[in-house]
Amino acid sequence: MHSDSTPLERLLLTNIFDADDINGEHYFYAEESPQTMHTLDKSGLDAAIAASQDPPSSALPVIQEQLSHCEPDQSTIYLDLSGFSWETIFQDIVRRSKKLEYVSVVSSFTCSKMEPTAFGGMAVVITGKAIRGKSTEDILEELLEEEEADPFASVSSATGGATNV
């Protein structure tokens, strides 16, 4: 993915997420949630922008618009990416990649207090054409609909699974 992303996209993604390389693959993660507020050195940001003019990235006009509100001699830049979807950065990367077919995202939702709606998760697949996701609730509903449509299609186990009471 490194060669498929622009320097600006790499700068943004490594500030939005924590990042590791695992067996030559990039792994982005967030312990709490993706970061939307960023404090960046203007010279580093300017260098990333200058090196990211081609290929096109949906992040570039968003960052340029925010920079237009900064003082010219400002050395520290405060970016608010709360109105910008990091998913579109990944979609741009997949779109221009010759090797990468998709990016998958798995999220979990937890809470410190046990409540019926406080837990779950979601899965998202980002391709060059679409960003699609389903929550665990959506998946459970689909599985139950499939079960109602053909109750003999799957074998259930009496010993596995969890129960909401």
C-alpha cells in the first residue's frame, strides 16, 4: 500500500490511526477511535502536499481548504478531520492500486457498563467502487432471516454460541 498512497495520505493515516507493519503489510488500528483532531508541523505538511499533487487524492482539497484559513507564518497546523471520512483515503488508495483489491475494517463497540445496546461491532469492505459495511446486528438479522427461510440449511450446535437474555 505504501507505493499506492501519496505522502499526504500516509501522513494523515498515521495520524488518524496507530500503524504497524506486520509481515510487509500495513496494519492500522485505534484503541479508542480514529483521531479527528491533529496537530502537525507545517513544513512536514507542506512537503507532503507538494509531493502529493499527482495522483489525485480526495484528501488534498480538504487539507488545502483548511490551510487557507491559517496564517502564512504559522508553524503548527491544527487540522479538524471530523467532517472527512478516512474511508475515502483508503478508497483512493485501492482505486489506484494494481495489487490491492480491497481494504477490510473490523470494529468493535464496547462499554464499561453492561447495557443491552452497548456492545457489538461492524465490518466494512472498501473497494475502488464502494464502501460497504454491516453491523453485527445486521449480520444477526440476516442469519435469522436465512434460518426462517430454510431452517434445515444449517446444522446448529447445542454447545456453542452466546445467548442474550
